[in-house]
Amino acid sequence: GGRRRRRAMSGGIGGAHCYRLQIKHGRDFYRRKLFAKYEVERKVLKSITQNQTLPLPVRVAATERLASYDNNSCFSRIHNYCIFSGRTRAVYTEFRMSRLVFRDFAQRGLLDGIKKKK
């Protein structure tokens, strides 16, 4: 209901919800860090595995090395979600907040340079 939405829009502060957000933030930070660390290596290995002109043993070795990496270093494991409410839908990536929190902050004047269109 409405009570739940208001709590999420005001930043989602309180109790178990806040604890879950901290866990989610930590996990997301870890995944983004791993992705940045292995991004170039993964792209090189991926191109080696897909190159049909290379000999098969080289491609198999690249595939095995790619499989040995942590799953969290893959781009598809990174999700955009609101850092205030934890919402995963309708998130503005440049602000990393959902449309509901963005609207709430903009109405309160907490975002510099953001004004309601007249």
C-alpha cells in the first residue's frame, strides 16, 4: 500500500530494509569492481574463443581460462537499482535512483539544477 511506497520514496531508512540495502550495495560494489578488473582480459579471451582461424587447442585453452573466472566479473551480473530504495525498475542510470525517489528529491529541491518544467 501507500505506507510502503512512502517509506521507499523517503530513502528507505529503517530496520531490516536498510540492512538488506547495505548487503545489496556491498554485493553490487564487489561485482562492479571485479568487472572493471577483468573487463579487458575477458574481452580478449572471448575474441580468441570466437576466432575460427586460430587452432582448436588455443581456443579451448582460452575457453577454460574464461570459465575459471569468477561469475561476478561478468557484465550481465551488474544490475542497475536505486541506491536509496533498492528498486530495480525505472532507474535513471546517471543518478542511480528510481523515478519515484528522483521525483521526491526534485520536489524537495535536493537535486541541484533540477527544476519542475513549467
